Amino acid sequence: MDILNQIINKVDDNNKQEQKPETTFQANFNTNPLKGKFLNNLDDVEENVGNFDIKIFGVGGAGCNVIKHMRNARPWADNVDIFAFNTDVTALRKISNLSNVYLLGKKILRGSGSGGDPYTGKMAVEEDKENIKNTLKGTDILFLVAGLGKGTGSGATPEIARIAKEMGILTVAVVNLPSINSEGNAVYQNALLHLKELKNNVDSITTISNDLIIKNSGDDISFMKAFEKANEQVTNTISEICDMINIATEMNIDYADLKSFFKQSKTFSFTSILLDKEYSETNIKNAICTSLRTSYTDINIDNADKIIVNLKINDSTPPTIINDVTKTFKSITKNNELSLVCGVDYTKNKNIKISSLVSAKEDTNNKKDNIEEDEDFKFDSYKEQTQQRIFSDDENLDSSMDLEKHDNEAIIDPKELETFKTNNYHKTYINKESFFEKEKSDNVEKQETLSSDECVNLITQAMTDVLKTTTIALNTDN
């Protein structure tokens, strides 16, 4: 009996131990159960990682004018440094309150300017080569802005590009070409010569034509307003590229995308449009085509193989926009294999903005780089010539000396001379030839090189002699 009672008591004790008190679950929403569970190594990343150093150099008179416009147009990010380089101290003083300024060739020129002589511009950079290198240290991408055709822009810009190239800096040039009608054939040929030199020392380049500005601006715009458009074009091009680098978007274009594009695209075209009409594929195509047709650059994008497009869209933009833009550019460039990198950013703006960088292939049939190589333009040869012009016999600077202006031997090869065509706009570039006056003395024929003004006088005299004996009906339209 005692054994039976012990067994019953043992079972009761076990049953009591198995009974658990009732508990109520209460969720604590103030505590994040995932807190501290994510991998995060950003705390150890240095501040300069992902912060790319961008420098913009405006060189010469036209380049400095663009710098002034840039500074007034918009605020720039902290990683963008803007410099104005010139040989003319008076021009630099006008913008010294807006930008970093640097007087090139201070010792040999004393702020007098280049006198329109590219040799002098090159020598000025040679004097300041080490200072320019120090300024460029740590630079990831350099934008060179200049007008070609005269002294500092034509002479100094390729030399600065050469320094950047030696330092391994990604270098992009945005340059302005002179109007052949307004500024003359000699200036234009000089621009083409140094454009070729600049191309050889940059990763990529785009040009803005003053003739196209005049043509596409119409007659109802003033002279100053027309050429202000060139400043706007340069500013918009560089501004858009800087924003692609600095601003993260929903679909992001990163620095590596741009670096790859510029490394593989020797020349490029930039365009930007605001679609102010109802969205449709047709309206998109018409807007892009109109923008390219009225562009200020004569770069041919036929058969382009790369394009970067940055879209700023709103909530009403249909999902077909990327496909529509891609189809449009494939049609324009006539390349169905066009490689496209697209960035997309949502904005509250009413109008859609489409900005594009399009690679351009050199047209070997219609747009040959037809400026012959001339050893006289290499530094070793012009160094001695320029020093002879700048320094007196005792190698001291003559402060009263007025820099002599020289005709630039910018010769286009007559065998390759041809007409350049941009859309339906034709421009004929006439070769600058050498003329000689022959004198006969003691049966010895003597040749003397004539200056440009003497050439004009010689031709005028010859034409006058013809007109004295010949009646010619002149067509005023011709």
C-alpha cells in the first residue's frame, strides 16, 4: 500500500512540473531586430574615394571669356576647380574676382600678351611648365577650353594638354573655331593646324564653329548675343559631364562610364534638349534631329558607335522613353549596333530633358585631317626663333620692345585641299600659298618672299593690268 501511494504522489509531482504558466506575447516595435546585421565597411573608406578631382582650364582670351560665363552661370561643386590662363595681364585682371587666374610667361612677356603668335604662347607655357604640373597634381579629369586661331589659345593649349598627357590625366578639350568669313582664311588655317596638334595630346575633343553660330542664330540676333551662345554651349557641355560624375541618380552614369567613353572617342558631339511638347516617339525624334541640325558643331556622327544619354524625367514619362531614344539615335547615326549607356533621374520639372554625348568617327573620305606635318611647329625649332624675337642681344628683356607680329606659316596641303560640308552648309578653305617676286640682275634670278599684304598688292596690280585691256561683265552676285 505504501508503495502504491508513493507511485501516485510521484505522478502528481510530475504533472505539476509540466504545467507552464500562461504567457502573453508583446511585440516591441521600438527595437529593430535587424540592427547591426548589415555589412558596412564605409566607415573605413577614405574621404577622397569616389570624390573625383575635376579641373577646368580656360586658355587665352576666348577661353577666359568662357570662364567668366561659367562662373556667372551656376554654382560649381567643391571638387571642381576653375582656372583662367592667359599671357595678357589686363584681361586676367578683369576676371580675377571670379576665378583662379594664372599669368603665363610672366618673365619673358611681362603680361604683354602673345601678339597673336602661337610660338609665343608655347614659350610662355614652357616657362611655367613646373607650376602647371603642380597645379595638375591629383587631377582626375581636365577640361581645356580655348579659342583657336590666334596666339595664346592656339599655342598654349596644346602644350598644356601635352603636360596633362604625360601625367596620365584624362583630358577633354572643348574649343572654338574662328569664322573664316569674319576672321579670315589665315586665322582659320592657323586654327586647323593647332587643332590637329591639340587632338594628338587629348583623349577626346569637340569643336564649336563660329560660322555655324552665325548661320544657325539667324539675322534677328545681335553680334554679342550670337557669340555668347558659344560660351553657353561650352558651359552646358562641361556642366552636364560634371553633374554626371557628381550627382547620383536612379540609373547612374559613373566616372568609369565617362572615362571609357572619352578614352575610346577621339571626337564627340554634345547636345541637350527640353521636350516642350506632348510626349511621343515622333516628338522625341523631331526634337533630337532639330537639335543636331542646328548645332554649333560640324562633327559628323554618322556610324557613331558609342553614346551616353542622361534623361531627366517626371512622373508622367512613359516607360518606353529609353527604347524611343535608343531607336532615334540608332536611326540618326545609321548604326543598329550603337552601344548606349543611359542615366535616368526623376525630377519635378514639367519638361523632359535629354542630354547626350555621341562619339564621332573621323571621316577619311570627306573630312581628312589635311594639314601637313611641319617640323617648324615642333618646340625644338620654334624655341630658338621665339627667343630671338623676345630677348635682346644681351639676353635681357627689353621692356620697351613691341612684340613683332609674324605671318603664321599655317599651310594646308594643296593636294588635299577640298570643300568641307556640314549638313547643307558649304565652306571652301583656300590654301595660303607662297608668292615670290622675281628680279633679274646680271642674268641672276633672285626670289624674295612676300608678306600677305604684298601678295594682295601684287595680285591687285596684276588684275588691274588685265582690266585695262579687257572688258569683263561682272556679276555682282558672284
